[in-house]
Amino acid sequence: MLEVSDLRKSFGALRASDGISLEIREGETHAIIGPNGAGKTTFIAQLAGNLRPDSGAIRFAGEDVTRMPTHQRARRGLARSFQITSVFLDFTALRNVALAVQAHERRVGFWRDARKDPALNERARQCLRDVGLDGRFDVPAVNLSHGEHRQLEMAMALATRPRLLLLDEPMAGMGADESQRMIGLLSRLKGSHTIVLVEHDMDAVFRLADRISVLVYGRLIATDTPERIRANEEVRRAYLGEDL
Amino acid sequence: MKKELVFWFVCAALLAVLPPVMSAIGQPYYIDLVRRIMILAIAAVSLNLILGYGGLVSFGHAAYLGVGAYAVGILAFYGVTAGWLQFAVAIAASAVVAAAIGSISIRTSGIYFIMITLAFTQMLYYLGISLDVFGGDDGMRLRTRSQFPLIDLGDPVASYYVALAFMLIAVFVVFRIVNSRFGMALRASKSNEARARAVGISPYPYRLAAFVIAGAWCGLAGALYANHTNYITPGFMSWQQSGELMFMVILGGMASTAGPVLGSFALLLLEEVLKGWTEHWQVILGPLLVLSVILFRRGLAGVFYKPDA
């Protein structure tokens, strides 16, 4: 599904991606963990197309997307959520998701009222229900809680019928209740979607992931099943003092 | 929504009865004044599409007012007086100029976008000054107004109703556009560009299309304006004119349906009143405008009703 080979990206002397090679298999949930500053966000940004790698290649669904702009990757089925909440604050929840549906359909009209477009609204409502935001359709996004924003982002990602979900810390800044709800949502999506999950919440990672890659100083030191990662000496050293 | 319809119905009715009332009380001057306001309101409505809904702070929108006016003036100069042809050329020429300016300037953003749109318009302004055949700095008189069957644009009342009709159509067209799929993508790109890209929307083509539509409508306003003033000067394309259009939109309320129309009326009527009091009217107008921006965060339209989500 997604193949990364020898990806390199430096900022000055800092090697944020130092030869990352990784294959994401269709249908798996693949977590990427690592201490702060390991280069996880840089890695995700290159996958999504927000950053250009210095060298290396990214292939998505059999196509080289290394130099493809973000919106074209999105149209090919690469959907992402952002570490810092990113929604259309002046739209309602429903319009946020309807826009993602519209972007996926790639039909543009200049005259018909998009707010009364049943094709957009039905699918958007369905996605909002899927993430547990029923009853919040017409609330302006600016008035939603932090947890609801993250759910909204998931709904927007799902609305584009993605082949790969790229989730950058979906649990960041959430309370315990909200985290549990998000884990519930992700375990429902798991299996029917291929997911790349960057997350600090180890509880969530070990419950959800089929495989885990550990990123330290821009290098992948291990890629394996959760049980073996938990037992891996090198990983334990990287997470010195932290309980895996 | 219902409230808004009532508002427009009342506006249209008031404006429709103005000419007979003014003629009856012997004040035909106000027919001319309001006609001018409505023509500039068309330009402001078109600017609102890109400035209010698209977030493109164009400081050169007067360019299309000038291109539209000169298209009519130059055709008339060479003896082409057929109105439909003149207006079609005015709209097409403005759209082409907007496409050229837009395709380059929309690649920039922020302060660079403001400066580059201003620079292009200044270029056109100086082009107008350098065209000696068409009067250069002094401009030129429109020898005959645009000729239409049934409608005589030389008749102050008839041309008033033409301006009113076009203003209402412009408001309706922009209203439809900004609520269409196209408009949603345009507004989303303004709201959060990174997000728009992440769901698969490239803002550039939407912005460029909006820029061209706005330019074309402003070109139509320019064609009407040439017929209104009967005289065309490079001043139509001055940066002051661009600034005035921006101010109408901001004062009236960006990204609102009624904003640019309210802004045009408020600004130009205020100007008119103050001019009657003192020749140093700008000294009073300036502070009043500053106050209004501080007091009405959402513009005058925000006072009447909340903008739709």
C-alpha cells in the first residue's frame, strides 16, 4: 500500500529523517512511536506531501508520489489528521465534512446551493454519525470541544473514502474519557482501513497496532509486532525509564 | 434567510420609488447620485467575492472598472456604439485582464499579494495616462452613450433602473456562487488552506476563477460607469478608487451578502453630506470611518443580521 525507501530529510545539521525504509501493508494498523524529537512529525509531513524529502522515495498504491503535491495525494486516497487540530472553524460540523465529501467527488458547481445538496449532506451526516458526532451537525466548528474537533477531523478524513489514514497523534490533548472514545472509534475503523498511527499514548498504541515501528533520531530501530517490540532490548534502551 | 429576503425586498422597493419621488419634489440630482452609488456597489459586490469570501486582499480592483469603461470609450471613439457589443467587450476584456493579473498574483499571498495587485493596477493607470489618442491624463468624453434597443442610457431615470437591476442581479449571482460547491471550496481555502489541501482541494484554480468572475463583474460596472459619467479618465483606475472599493466592502461587512451594498451607500452618502458642510470634509470622514470599523466588527451588515454560517 505504502512503500518508503531510504527517506532522508535534514534541517541544517539535524537529520530528522535519516534513511527511513518502511512498508505499510494493506489493511494493517501500523503505529510509529518514538521519543520526543525523534522525527515522527517530519516523517508524517513527508508522507502527506507537506515537506519534500532531500532524497529517497515514497510509493503509494503502486505510484511514485515523492514529489506529488498534497492535494493530489489526498485525491489518491491519502487522508490525514493533524497533530494540532485543523478544521474549518467558520463552518458548521456538517459543512466541514460536506466539503471533504465534495473534494472527494470532484464535482464542482457554481450555482446550485451546496448546503441543500442531498448527496453531500447525507454522506457527511453518515460520517459524523460514524465518529460519534450525531446531534452536533449544525454546531459551528468553533464552538465544538477539543475532543469533538478530533472526531470531526476523523469524519473529514473518512469522508474522502481514504485508502490510507495518516493519523498524527489523534489522542493529543484529550482527557481520559475522550481518549477511550477515540480508541473505540479507531478499533472500529481498524481492519476496514489501512492506518498509520503516530501516537504517544502507549496504551492506545499497544491496543490498536498490528505492527509497531520505533523511530529514534530519524532512524527506525525496529519494526515488529507489539509483543516483540515490548521485549526488544534496543527499544527499551531508547525509552529508558519509561514503562512499555 | 427570511429576514434577508425581506431586507432586499424593502431595499429594492425603496430604490424603485426613488426616481418618481425625487422628480416630484424637484430634486433630480439625487437620482444621479444614487445611480452612481449603485454602479460602484456592483464593483464592491464583485470585490467582496474575492476579498470577503476568498480572502484575497486585492488592492487593485479599480483596474477592471477602468478596463470596462475604456472598452466602452474606445469602441465609441471608433464609432462602434452598439451597446451589447460594447458591454460584451468590456466584460470580456476585464475577464482577460483579471486572468492575466490573477494567474501571477494568486501565486503570492499576504502583503505580496496586496502589493502585486496594486502594482498591476498602477501599470494600467499609467498606460491610461500615456494613451494620448484617448485623452491621456485628461481622459476623454464619451461622444455617444452605449446604444441599446428600447433603453436609452442617456435618460437619467432609465439608466437608473438599469443600474438598479444590474446591482440586484450582481448581489444574487454572488450569493449563489458563494453558497455553491465552488463557493464552499473558495471559503474553505480562506478559512484553512492546509486543511483544504489535505482533503484534496487545491486553492489556486478556485481563487483564480473567483478573481476572473469578480473582474468581469467589475468590468460591467465600469461600462455602466462610463455611461454614467459620460467621461472616462485614468482616475477610474487610481489606487484611491481601489481603496474606496475596499473600504465599501470592509465598512459594509466582508463576506456578507448585503455588506458591499450597505458600505457603498454609507460611504458615498456620508461623503455627500460632509461635502455640503465643508470643503475639508475628508478631515471628518477619516475619523468617522476609523470609528465605524472599531464599532462594527462585522461591518454594517452585522448590525442588521448575523452572517450565515
